[in-house]
Amino acid sequence: MPVKSVLCRLLLLWLPGAEAMSATDIPKQAARTVALSDIAAWSMGLLVVLSVFFLCVWGVRKLNGLTVSGAEKMRVVGGLSLGMREKVILLQVGRKQLILGVTPGRIETLHVLEGDDCLIKEDTVSAPAETGFAHKLLQAIKARTELNRSDPSDA
């Protein structure tokens, strides 16, 4: 006999409500009216639970904004996939550029570039691309705010 069916039968035998009760064995319970104090207690409990929830959400948002010191000086400049699981990544750390080989079990420094040897100069990396998504999004937001300012009928 399979284990699941044995466990189900034992569970059904153990349940206290599995046997049928006669109508005379069931105790009558008086209906209790809900008082205003009950509703106030439930409301206060709900407010406490919701305030703890929103406090936790606020805390998580604040903690996600924290950065490790020096992390803003490190960024991935480029990468190249060599196969299903292997990549070569160009990482900018301060004024150095590192060429890293990345595999599922290991990250290895292949070469370190400094000074004039850097593949991508710092001024070209920090300059925003005029055709990028971020630039187009910024233009759309500016156009929308200008439209809202010029049209006072929406307010």
C-alpha cells in the first residue's frame, strides 16, 4: 500500500471531527453581538500591523539606496560573451581598467590597464550618449512638464 494512502487514512482516523455527532450532542452557542469596543480593538490591531509593514517597506527602500564606499568608482564598461557560460568583462576601477575572465566557478584577472594603456578613456565613458534611452526619457519628461505648466486647465 502506498505511503500517501496510509498517511491519509491515519490522519482521517485521528481527526476529532471525523465521527458523526448527533444533533443532541452539539452544544448551542448564544449569538454574541459585536460591540463598538470590538470594532475599535480590531481597527487598532490592523493599524499596528499596517504601520509595522509600511515601516519595514520604508526601511528596505532606504537600505537599498546605501552604497559601499568606493562602489560608485567601479563600473562595468563592456563585456563579450565567449560561450554559454564564459565572458570577458572590461571593468573600470578608478583610473585602472581590468580585463576579467568570468566563468560560473571563477573570476580571473586577465590583464590590468593603467594610464595611456586604457582602452576607453575616462572622458568618453562619462559623457552621456545623446541617442541613448536615458536621454530620450529625459526629453519626454521635460516635454510633459512643460506641457503641464502651459496648460492650466488640468489643475
